[in-house]
Amino acid sequence: QKEVEQNSGPLSVPEGAIASLNCTYSDRGSQSFFWYRQYSGKSPELIMSIYSNGDKEDGRFTAQLNKASQYVSLLIRDSQPSDSATYLCAVTVQGAQKLVFGQGTRLTINP
Amino acid sequence: KAGVTQTPRYLIKTRGQQVTLSCSPISGHRSVSWYQQTPGQGLQFLFEYFSETQRNKGNFPGRFSGRQFSNSRSEMNVSTLELGDSALYLCASSTGTKNTEAFFGQGTRLTVV
């Protein structure tokens, strides 16, 4: 079992709709959870961090964390074509400053 | 506030050569981590340096090494290059404390021929 799992997609969503991205992790001791966005040929860009159970909202983005289910999600409201990218879920391993990444979900927003 | 700076942006090397990559973190950040990104393996952790000490290490062979200087700048060295070392090498800067966010540089694209 991979430490961090994401559906590789591609996930296709119409413009203006809600895009929902999911991630599961295996280490119950994981403490920090992040979503990065990566455009083709570019480096990952941090868009959300979440550390406790529940929802965290930042503009059009909402991160959701459920530690009991070992599940993290990212919702993008009012999706725009500029949101088309690969979204990477990352988790810190307990006691270490080390990010473990999922394989990423490729998201396409269709105008 | 300046971001994370990686140099060079692109490199082409021949098998058997060695290469050194550089990373300057965000001012005030003391932790620098290095990652390798390939289409097949995704983003994989190489090592992390904090206050000039290697604090964490990933599962890469000893050909991959690094160091950090007193100004927090870090270098990564790969010796005896193999074709499979072709990848995007990314460094991430953070404060290094618990629950800290990491910010990536632009990356160095290494091609081994």
C-alpha cells in the first residue's frame, strides 16, 4: 500500500462547477497535510495546509481533513480554466520534516 | 520577499560525470529539503538539512549527497551520473519547525545523456 494515494485522473470538470480532489494516507501518526498545485513544466505551488480535523477555507479552496478515516480532500468552487493543473497531496511523516507525496490528480476545467 | 532560488535551471551531463545543484532558501528559513521528480516515480524525498545538519534522509543511494552552509544555502551533489538520474530536482524551504509549510524553488532540470 502506498503511503499517500490519489486518483491520478484525469478529472474533467465544467467551468463554474465544484472540483473535488481526494487523498488517503496510511500513517496514522501523520500530522500535517498539504495540497500543492503544479502546472506543466513548473514547480509545485502550495495552495492549502491543514493540521486538524474539519474544514479550512481560503477563497475558492476548501481543504477537509478526517484523521479517523485517514482522508484529506480539496474542493475548488467556481472552477476556472486556470485551475487546470496537477494537484498533489502531501503529508508529513510523524516526527520528520519530510513530505510524502501522492502521485497527483490531473484536473482539467472545460470552458 | 524573495522566494526560493535554484541554480542552474537546466543541466545536461554525460553518464559518469558528477553534478552540483544549488538552493537558496527564503530569508529566515533554516530548513532545506531536496526532492527528485520523475514521471514514473513522482516526487520523492532525498534529504533535509536544518542548521547545517542532515536531519532526515530518503532512500537514495550514496551517490546523492548534500550539505548546508551557515547562511542556510544548500547544495546537492550527484556523483557517477546514470541515465536514470534524469529528473527535475526541487528544493523546498521551510522554517523547519513542527507543522511548517514548505515552499518550492523553480527546480533544476537535469538531463543525463
